[in-house]
Amino acid sequence: MGAFEYTALDTNGKERKGVLEGDAPRQIRQQLREKGWAPIAVAEISQLQQDSDQRLFSLRRGVSATDLALITRQFSTLVRSGLPIEESLRAVSQQCEKTRLKNLLLAVRSRVMEGHPLATALADYPRVFSDLYRATIAAGEQSGHLDEVLDRLADYTENRQVLKDKVVQALIYPILVVIVAILVVAGLMTYVVPQIIEVFENMGQELPPLTRGLIAVSDFTRESGPWVLVLLIIAAVGARILLRRKGPKRRFHRLQLAIPLIRHLVRGLNASRFARTLSILSASGVPVLESLKIAAQVVTNLPMHDAVDAAARSVREGASLSRALDRSGYFPPMTIHLIASGESSGKLETMLERAADSQERELESLMQTMLGLFGPLVILVMGGIVLVIILAMLLPIINLNQLVI
């Protein structure tokens, strides 16, 4: 039995779309006719996913971390209660309010009912279910502890979403301050300053150097400002295209690791992702070498990614993971020490989880400190710029007696 998407006209002539399960499109059309609907199109979801020209709903796009964590948690609860996988998938799909997500789950269920393992069924949708997700599911199926694995995946997805939300919320205030500062200064330089300075220029007297400099900046802003903005946009687009190439991207990432403050952020973020991913995979029973290969994919910094690949080769040859990572010099010492402790005690997954927690706390504290200082710093810079503008406009008034003579 498979899942089919349909388009039909109801008894009032209104177009309806949805999903039904059946053995063939003919059976789906018969179900629609029994409801008094006129079927227009019926197609199997797996076919629609492969044929982008004919599919009605796109299943190739990813889903949000919140939705993925929710369906994973619901699926885990149902599996833990003893419900078969196919019935659990059907129950979760019935609770989904989003049509695309419902279709996806039913498509996965149809693959499972054909006799494929769950991990294989999930592999049809790599943008929704990552390598980490599928490998962990496969390990859970082989070990018979699928419910525990699903709980870990839900926790992992929720924690990543929480960290992302914290970063976004923390950036809202500084970004608003920067935008307001730029708009205020641009408004002063393009509209306010020219009207005030014009009064003093008409007197025909020499203006103070600060005032002349302000006039020059104001003229440049009005005449060349739009072109500068266009050039900045072109430069940003060009830099983005250039950074898609491995060579320039690797040099840029290496530069990030050389700047003191940026280095701590980049190292902390990638180290926490790596440790958290490796912890989940190790706890789920995934082999070490395969775990390292998957964990390397969450490391976005190319030099650190290369260091993980080199560490995997060293581990394959019999070296310890902690020493292999320590050779690169990219990973924080705390993470290295905790991994070494886990290897010595035989509790690597526990120490990896502690390393991830430690790096996330340190990263969150550092970001809060930086963002806490950034807002006041922008306000001070803006205040300094406004002060210079006011002084440039007041100096001719202060020297008014000399200008009149």
C-alpha cells in the first residue's frame, strides 16, 4: 500500500487536494468517487518526489528544526509504547497540520511497508533527514533501541534550535541599533546638513576646516552615495560567489582562526557541534570511523574539517582520537582533555556530551558579552558622529563675528 496525492472537485465544484493510501491510483479514484468527488489527478508521492515537473507538493526542501524535533519526539513516544513503525508513522502523519510534512511521512511509511528499513526509507529525503539522522536511526534499528535513539535525536534537534533562537534574539537589538544609526547619519548628511551649511556659504566667508570637511562628506554622500551602495552590493555578491570555491573559502576560514576574538567563536561553535554529534553517534552504537565521517560534516570551518578527516585517518591506523585532534591545534584544550579522559575511562560518549555542554556554555557567555558591549559601542560611535556634525555646524555660529567683519 502506498501514499497518493490527489486533486479533485467536491460536490460544490471546489478544488480539493490531499493524500490517501491505497494499492493503486484506480483505488484512490474509486475512494474519491464514493465521496461524490470528481478526481482530476492522482499520483504516488514517491513518483512526485522524483519528477519535479509533475509533483504537486515539493518534498525535497528541508523542514524546520522545530517540526523535525516534534515529529521525532512523537514517533519516539509511539515506538516506545510498542506500536509498529508503520503504524507509528501513520499516527504521526495524522497529527501533522502541514500538508507537505504529512505527505513526506506517508511516503516514508509506504517505503517501510514495502519491506525497506526505516533508515533506507528516510534516505529518499536527504534534505529533511541528514546523514547523522539516518545513521543514528540505522544503528537504533540494528541494536533494537530505536526509541532511545529517537529521544536523543529529538533532544539534539531541539538543543540546536534553542541555540539558534538565542543567537537570533541576541542579534536583534544590535542590528536595529546599527540600522537606526545609519539612517540617522544618512538623513543628517543628505538633508539637514546641506540646508544649514548653505546659510553660511552664502556669506562668502571662509568656513572652519571641520565645516568644510562636513560639506565635502555631505556632497559625496548625495552625489556618490547610491553608487557606493551599488558597489558594496556587487562586492558582497562577488565575495559570496568567490567563497563558494574551495581555495578562497579555505583561506578565509583560516583567517577566521587567526583573529583572536573570532577564533574563539569559530572554534567553540564547531567544536561543540562536533562533540555533540559524535556523542550521539557513539551512544547509538555507530562505529567510530563512520561516526567521525558523519561528525566531520557538521564542522563548517574547512581547516577544522580537514583536521577531523586527518584524525579519522589516524584513528584508523590505531592512534587515539584526542592526540589526533590535538595535533591540528584548532580544537579547544578543554575538549581535547575531556575526549582523552573519555577514551581512558571507556565513557567516550559521556565525556563528549560534557565537552559539548562546556563549549556551548562558553560560547553563549562569550556571545552575550560581545553583544552586550556591541550595542553601547554603536551608540557611542553614533553619538560621536552626531557630535562632530553639531560642532561643524556650530563653529561658524561661534565665529559669526569674524565672518561678518
